[in-house]
Amino acid sequence: MLHDTTEFSYQRENSDAIGITKSINSGRDKAGRLRSHTVCGILMHSSLAVTTEGLPLGLTAVKFWTRKKFKGTAALKKKINPTRVPIEKKESIRWLDNVRQSTELLGDPGRCIHVGDRESDIYELFCAAREAGTHFVIRTCVDRLAGDGNHTIADEMDEVSVKGLHRINVRNNNGDPDESVLEIRYRSFASCRRSESRSAIPR
């Protein structure tokens, strides 16, 4: 199950009928002050079921929204620890909703593997997947505490030997054929929620 978000932008003088997605920099005015304008549009978080061979089976969940629905959340995060804001008040709730809906629709949670980018590195999603009896693969965003809580996920993975290599044909900046080698490592371990406030690390 592949999960990701798509943004649709529209040219409208009045965005009220559709909604807004974000505010972007419009450069500087004659006085040198920064200008910005809001982008009219909607966001779509979709879940696509595919087989292990890559054959698409269709969408299993779709969620539409605009940033107006979560207006005020950013200001709230400035006052309190973002990890203390209820997941229901964050846009991140879309990940949990789609995982639950997709798993329920297919009716065989043990065979499902939900795949997401670093935005899906959410502790509540881990809990939701476990409650549903399903599985997930995500890109790490937060270097969480692991095991007994005295070390992190990165520490754990540094101790793991390379299990395999996956070679990918790509093109370099000049457009010439090149090859990228992906190291594959894996290990089972427990993650601790109290590490959510740690800094993000590239993985």
C-alpha cells in the first residue's frame, strides 16, 4: 500500500470556494519588504494498492482537505511542544485514517505493508498499524530512542551489517548513465515514544 500526498493548485481571485494550501514568497516590493501570497487549491492524500510485482490494483483510500481546516495549528505549536498537540488536530491524522481505511477495505491486514515517506514517521501511526494487525515500511525522520532507551535507532543500525545491495540505473547531472548502489540493512527492535522531540536525521 503506497501512501502519499498530492497538491492541486487553481487560479482563482477568491479562494473561499475552494480553499488554500500554503503561503509562498512573492519576492520583494519596491521598499525591499518581503511579499507573500496564498495558493488556492486542495490537497489529496491517497493510498494505492499494488502487488509485490508492482501491478497497481487501485485506490483504497482518498482524503481531501485544505489548510483552512487546520488554521491555528501552527500558532498552537509555537506555544506548546508539537508532540503534545493531539493527532486529531494535525494534518498528520490523514496517515492514520488512510492506513485504517485501506486495511479494513482489503480485509487481510497480515498481508498488507503500508509504505510512506518521512512524513509518515509518526508514533501514533505505529500504534494504529499494530492495533490493525498490519505492517509498515517508512523513511525515518526522527532518531527515536530504541530498545532500553539508552541509545537511538541510528545507533542500532550502525551495528547492523549490510544484508544486500540493490543497484539502480540513474543519470548524473550531465544526463549520462550512472549507477547508484543502495545498501540494505534491517533489524527488529522496539521504539520509545519519549524520543519524539529529538532532532530529525537524514536516513
